[in-house]
Amino acid sequence: AVPVLAMAGGLVAKPKLAPTTGTLPTHGPLFVGLVIGVILIIGGLEFFPAQALGPIVEHFQMLNALSAVR
């Protein structure tokens, strides 16, 4: 907790700068779209391996069950 407080104190001590042409405003639709896009991409990458490998694992489990019956 102490390092986090030290970093927060360092950020508070910095002077505020005026926005420039390279500053991305956080109150515009572009920022909202980027945040939603990142959330969807991260969420998709979280579930993609299970969705892609699920049928393959199910097939091997089915083959294993069939070989155990014989």
C-alpha cells in the first residue's frame, strides 16, 4: 500500500498541463468506442480458447468412453 501511496503523491505533485492536439479527450465518443472495443476484444480472447478447443476435447472424451465400453 505504501508504494501506491507514494506513486499517487508523485502524480498529485505534477503540474497540470493544457490539452494539446495529441490529447485524447475522455468525454468524447471516440474514447467510449475505444474502451468498449478493448473490453470486447479482451472478453473475446478470454473465451476463445474454450470455444475453439471444446469440441476437440469432447471428441476425445467420447472416443475414450467408447474404448472403455469394449
